[in-house]
Amino acid sequence: MSNTLWYNQPASAWQEALPLGNGRLGAMIFGGVRRDRIQLNEDTLWGGSPYTPASPSSQPHLKDIRKHLQDGQFDKAELLGDQTFLGTPPRQPAYQTVGDIFIEMHNVPEVISSNYRRELCLDNAQAKVDFTYKEIDYSRRYLVSPSHQVLAVSISATRPNALNLNIFTSSPHASTSIAFDGNNTFILSGQASPENGMNSGITFQVRCSIMSKGGTTKASAGQLQVRDATEITLYVAIATNHVRYDNISGDPDSITSATLRRCIHLPFDTVASATALDHKRLFDRVSLILPSTPQDVKPTDVRLAEFTAGGVDPGLIGLYFQFGRYLLICSSRPGSQPANLQGIWNDSLDPGWGCGYTININTQMNYWLAEPGGLGEMVEPLIELVKDLAETGRQTARIMYGVDGWVCHQSTDLWRATAPCVGARWSLWPTGGAWLCRHLWDHYDYGRDLEYLRAIYPVLKEACRFFISSMVEDSISGHMVTSPSCSPENVHGANGSSTTLCAGPTMDNQIIRDLLEHTRKATELLDEDPVFRTQLAALASKLVPTQVGSDGRILEWQNDLDTREPEPHHRHTSHLYGVYPSSQICLDATPELAEAAKATLIARGEPGTGWAAAWRLNLWARLQDTAKAGDMLQTLLGHLTYPNLFDVHPPQSKGYTLGTFQIDGNLGGAAGILEMLVQSPEGTDDIWVLPALARQLPSGRLCGVRVRGAWTVDIEWKDNVLSHVMLTAGIAGTRRVHHQGISKDVNLEAGQSVKLVSARLSIA
């Protein structure tokens, strides 16, 4: 089974181009014959400048918003929230494209009907375009190097001195200039575009240098012109003046100059070898081998179309899974920004939802794959983001709520904004930061590094302090609730209202319950703060428990809230957070709630976005419903995936003018494939093997999956029957393995392995 996407034609649209990245730099490869476009990104090129959005005038109005909610005047609460409880500016700035580099070749046609191949190899993180014209074989190779921090392009021809081409750049930013350094380098300098009434403080530079074998190179007419060459290598460095969220004193000119000085005389193959080695160190940790079929030798877009039509292609599912891991490696590395709504790939100045960090599901979904998928280091940028939010969120908690701790609402950006924005119905939701804290805990739970836990404990503690000091007592139930809040983006319709705002939605209680429990465990493991531990337990005991309504579904809002539920098929399944990514609701410990969760999912209906399908895939897998999990996998890959395997959002259409790429569907979908094969719920030492094996995956082999407690799992199955499980302990301990009603306790010392064979889990 090949880990390669390939096509018989160039990309005709951005959603067909192939992504490369090193966490910081992104490139989309179109592969045109005569004119090749390479679209560029740098992960700190955003609108805006360092700013503090928290509004000092908001706090006096908080009690009135809460009073409106308590009195059932929900629309009044939203109106007052819009008028008084949003940050400044009301919309966060966006992540922006850098621009493009074009390679325009002479003596070749616009289109070649045969002898053309465009590919992306996931194994070595390299794209390639090959074509033949007039008995000359042309080849282009592309990569983005993590170690050398450049985009590198190699162009060659089999006939000596056959390469004649021009290389030039363009950018949609209004404030740009182009200069040349000798006859082999151009420099694009610019400033990010203003938006939302904010001038941008970000400046950037693109520096492109050429080396050629044979021929001549000169700068003329705003281009680098290469004539009569046999081989050409381009190195492109990109930088901004961003240092951190409160510091833009960097010097992009000196950074790009130094970057190219370090690699300009290196052969392309040297940079390519270093890139492949660095990539494979991460990518090769987990493998998924599925049965070969005749589909394996077909172009990726053909395979996808035939899969959509009902074709059998397990190899395409394996390719989609590894593509998800590839995207995470390329968009989130130590030292980079976290993966945003589109990872790092964006061709617009005004992308959907600002291409920022939407933390009511999307950013979190980006990282569900990381720990089990063997990519724990890729979570580091997210951890650093949360540490930053703990700093800026402390101001928001104090200024807008008048309380201790830190808070972040529905979204954030490069500048670590934490105040509500856009509108009260979207962003008066105070548990976004608390949900992000779950990833800090998961990073500990998979590795069990106490020094790491000690380092992030203050962030967890301060997040708890916000809720200890800000939650209010519900006048009817006596429980402690968040107010104001919402079940993200979903209108409840209570009392005929048209708002989302409420007090104490189910999702909040589930998220806060996890936060309090994780922090309580941390105090025990670190032997710290016994008094604070008591406070955590006291608040946890006053949270509203997850409840089942009279129709057998999980209640999304408190049971005293008479809702009309105007959107019963809403894309969010927020009140099922307790099923996944949490483990508060599970088949063995809470069977009644698990059945109610199934009823909730059925009533929610078909998803309309890729990420919604990915969440449902994970939910059905966690609930061990093989058929429903398989249905969601078919929907996600077959109906909500572009030809380059990018995820579609919204609507449920592949029309490029209608849909938008969001990476969460890719990364969440890959996590869901793992969840069908191996589960490691938190709070237990249990490992579930093949808990939701979909019909599309009757046979296969999965190696290197990480489970909680620093163990790894390899499994093999054939014709829907387990062949064996191999467990390897990173640290000593006991795990209970489950498969189809059989359970086996396994005790291992660090470094030991054991093989369990057949569905009976017999020790080999």
C-alpha cells in the first residue's frame, strides 16, 4: 500500500493543490506545465498587532445579563451582551496568505494530455511533477525543510541546456515591494493587510535565490530569468517580525538573509535527505497496512470518486489516515504556532472564520490524533498557546468578570485574545480555555512525565480558580452553573427566544468536571495544595450531572429550560463531549447515559460539515457501534473530501465556490479511524482492541499506537477476526485488555512486551 497521493493532471483550483509544510512555512503545489504556481504561507503572518481586547466597561453589566437569564429573558441577555460584553475590536484579525511564486517555462505547452504525473509522497514529505514533451523528460521536486527552514524546488531536464524559464512573485497585500540582490535573488517585502479597523504591525519578507547548472541567470523586468540551464535549484526563505504575542521587534530581512546563507550552496539532494530523515523520524512511528486491491494503482482523485460511488478501497482509507498524520506533522511542530482552522495553508486575506483558532471544537479536534498517533511533540505549540492564554486570560477574568484565574472564550488568534468577540450568541461561552486544558492533561497522561505535569500545573490551577470564583448558584436546582454561557452555536429557543445564551449548559458541566478532576489528580501526584484540592472537590460536587430527557436523549440544556430546539440536526454535538473526547459517559460504567448518547446522535441526523462527520465518527466508535462508525467514515471520506483529500466545510458540496477547507475534519477523521481500532479511555488502565471495526476494514495491521500510561499497541486482524495484539510498556504497570467480551490483565516492566493471540487473548 503506497502512502502517495498522485494525479494525471495539474491542480485546477487551490483545493486540488498539494500541501507541504514544516510547521512554520506552508506551500501549496499546483504543478502547472507551462506556469507552475506555488502558494506560500508563514504561520505568523496575521492582521493586527499586540492588543488587549478586554473591555473595562463590561463588568458592571455582568449581573444584569445573569439576571435576564435567570428570569428567562434570553433575548434581552443577548442584546445586552452584544452592547456591553464584547471585546475591542469585536472581530479578531485573520491569518493571511503571503502570496505566490510562479515558475513560467518556455518551449512547453499549457497542457499535456499524457506522460504527466503530479504526486505527494507522505513518507518523505516531498512533492514531484514529471512530464515529457518532445522527447525531453522534465522533473520538478518540492519540499519544505524543517532543519533548513526553506522551501526548496529542484527543476531538471534530461536534455542538456533545455531549461528556459522565468521566476517571479506576487502578493495580494497592498503594501509590498520587490528588489533584487544580484542576478540570482529576488526579495519581496511587505506588510500584512489591515482589517477590522486595525492596522497590522506584521512585516514580512520572502527571499528567493537560484542556483543553476549550466546556462545564465539574470534579473530583468521584475523576474529572474534563467536560460539554457540543465538543472535549477530554488531556495525560498520567509520570515516576519513576530517574536511572540506581545513582541513584534523581529527583523525579517536579517532572518531570511541568514537562512539562505546557510543553505544556498547545498545541493538539493542534501536538503531533501535531511528533510526526509527528520520527517520519517515522526511519520514512521505508526503504520496502518490494509489489504491491496486494484484501486491502489489508480490516481487519487479517481479512487476518491469511485469510493464515493460505493467502491471498495481499504487502501484509500489507510492513505487518508496517514494523510492526517502528515498534515499534523507539517502544520504543528515545536517552535511553530499551533495548527489553525486550515493548518498553515490559506490563499486568502479574508479566509473563512479568519482561519484562526476556534476553540469550541475545531482547534481541539486538530490534536485528537496527536497522542495516540505517535505525534506527542506536535502538541507542544498548543501547550505553549495555552500558557500564553493563561497570561492574557488573567486580564480578561479580572477586567470583565472581576474574578481570579484565567478565561478564554470561543476563539483566539496570534495575539492570544481571550475576550468574547463577534457576537454574544457565539462567544459568551467561558469554557474554551478549560477545554484546551484537557490537552495539557492528555499530554501528561500518555507520557506520565511528572516534571512536565509540574510545569503545567499552575495553568490548570488558575483555570480552576476562574470557575471557583465566577460560577453562580442556580436559584432552582442549587447547583453551581456558568452564566452567561451557551451550548456552542446552537439556539435553544426557550420561551420563544432566538438566542443561544443560557446558564449551565451540559457541555460546560462536563468540561469543568474534567478540569477539576485533572487538577485534583495533579495535586495528588505532585503532593501539592491539599486545601485547594478540597475546594476542587467541593465545586465538583455542586455541578449539574449529565441528565437524560423524557425522550431518552442527553439533555443539552438544564432540565428546567423549556426548549424548542429550532435546529434539531445542528452540526455541533456539544453535550456529547462526555462521550468523546472525555470518558464520563461509557458503555460499561454508565450504560444508561451511553444509550441516551446513541439516541442523541441518531436524532441529530446527518452531518453537513467534514468536522461534524469526524466528531460523529469518534462518538460512534467510542460507543462501539460498528455500523454507525462505518457510515460516518463513508460520509466523511466519500462526500466531504476534496480531490487532494482536504476536508470540506460547508456546505455539503465539493463545489469550490461553495466549500471551504478546514483541517479539523482531516485530523479528527484520522483520530476516528484509530478510535475504531484501539481505544484507551482516560481514568482507567483499560485498552479496547477492535471495539468498532468498520465493514470497510475487514483485515489489516496497525503498529505503534500509543495508549495512556506510555504503552504502545500493535494489532493484526483478518476477516474481522483478531489475530494478535502486541503490548509494549514504556513504564511498568498493569493494563486490562478487552476484546469482544474477553478481558485479560497484563503486567509488564518497563521495556517488556507481550503478545496476545486470537480473540481469546491467549498469551503467546
